[in-house]
Amino acid sequence: MLAAMAKRGPKNPMTDTHKAALAQGRVEGKAVRDYLEALRANKPARGRKRTPDSVTKRLAAIEAELASADPVKELRLVQERMDLQAELAGMGNTVDVSALEAEFVRVAKSYGDRTGVSYAAWRAVGVTPAVLKTAGVSRSA
């Protein structure tokens, strides 16, 4: 039985057309994935936006509170300080969504048609109507 399985293989090698279709799918999938990840990463948080000044002020307040904090409160303050330092370091990092959006617009219609992704599904994951319109994805698709 194992000998029969070992002999099995592709009866016909992959055609150049099939290889090109696979390559196109990889390229389109990467463009869609990168754009959707950027949308998710840059999704605005609820509430008032923090500024570098407000984060710096809170860090100073934490340092003052640490001097008289009991051990459990000290633990929480140290964690908050670490979180705020990471947030402050990340405030300068902005992703250029426009380049990712341009690539997404180029492939979205083809990708959606090929994979059966509807207008409503694109909207549900955060793609704006303007971007979908530019990409040629309509509500009736």
C-alpha cells in the first residue's frame, strides 16, 4: 500500500497559467492583508485622545505616587508606567496607509470577485465606502 502511495504524484504538471494565477492570488492576498492590518492598527480608540504631554504628565505623577505606594499599588503603578512608556514610544510611529490603500484599490475588485467577498463584508472589516468605490467594488457585487 505504501508503495502505491509513493508512486502517486501529479499526473499533469502545473501549467504556466495555473502558476500565474497562484502568483496573482499571493500578490493580491498580501495587498489586502497589509491594508486590513493597517486599518486595524490605526483604528481610532474611544474617548479622549492622549497627547505626548498628557502621557509625560501622568508618568511624572506615577513617579511621585511610587514613593508612598504600598506594594500592590506599586506593582500597578510600575505596570502603568511601562504601558505609558511604550505608548509614548509608539506615538511617533505612523503607518503610511495611503501607499497600502493605493495597492488595495488596485486589487480589491479582482480579489473580491475571485474569493466571493461582498461589499458588506468589506464594510464590516472597516473599509470605507469611498475606498470601495475607487476600487470599483459596488454594493450590488
